[in-house]
Amino acid sequence: MFSDFTATNRKQLQKLSTPAKIQDYLNALPFHFVDANDTCLSPKEVMHFGTSQCMEGAMLAATALRFHGFLPLIVDLTATHDDADHVIAVFKQNGHWGAISKTNHAVLRYREPIYRNIRELIMSYFHEYFLHDGRKTLRSFTKPINLARFDKLGWMTSEEPVWYIPEYLVKVKHFPILTPKQRKNLRLADAIEIAAGKLVINNT
């Protein structure tokens, strides 16, 4: 399964022996800012180029988890039309869920495996997910998606873009987080929260 990775790749994956170590590795990669001309790189290509955005980071994290016996699972988080969606890798330890996340911001990051189910895990991101004007924007999520379904397409090591994965995420069923009444009554994030949300690792 991992024979198409280089020996250097496999050595690096071997070192990423826990979810926390995988998160540390993703944190160390410079954030790859996406525009219309960017591609969705496979995990092998991300390791080669040494940069990542959230979709690429989730796939790389799922690959590293798989290398150490976990299922390669990701979850898609969707926001309102004026905000960006987010993708995380999820894992289960001792009956509880955690998450690995590649982000340029101070929030929407790693989650310890302490959540009883996926919805509980996703809700831990809700109050951190807002725009610069304080509007909270997280709206829906998918069940964990096993990336093994794309093995025949070589998603882990492809030298071509793997856009078919985010395209699949758009089509798969999403579960709403809020009722219409809850959406109507949302409070804006505080000024101090908004200021903290502007912290980034890499500037554009």
C-alpha cells in the first residue's frame, strides 16, 4: 500500500506515530494559499513540496494515521456562502473521537480524542468559526469518509491533482448543525475573540 512512497517518505511517516506527532508535523508545514490556479496535491506531493492547505493537510494526516493502523478518515465542515469550508482528519482512540487539522489560524486546530461522537467533535469548532465581523458561520458536516474508497485512483501518491476528493465532499450528505431559529438568534463573537481569530502563522 505504501510502496509507491519514497524511502524518505516512509521514514517520515514512521516517525509520525501518534496523532499529536502528525499534528506537529502539519503545523511545521508552511500554509499553502489557494487560488484558482492551485491544485489539490496528494499526500506524497505535499511531503515533496513541503507546503499544505487544509484539504491537503487532512489527506496527509489520514495517510499518516493509516500508516499506523487507523482508518484514513476525513470529515467535511461547511460554512455559509461568505466563509470557507474546512476539512479535518478524524481518529478514534479508546472509544472517543479526536481530530487533526491544518489551518493558518490560531483556531480550528487539533482536538484531543475526548469526544463521544462526531457531532460532539464538530460542535467543538462552532464558536471558533466566525468571520471578521463576528458572524458565526459553521453550518453542517459529513459523517467520517473513508478515503480508502479512492485507493484505485492512487490518491495517496498521485502526481496529478486529486480534485475528485473535494468534488466528492460537495456531493455527499451533510448534516445541519443549527435549526432556523438557532441561526436567527446567534450572537456575534466578542471583539476580543475576533482579534484573536486574526492571528495567523503565515501571511499571504
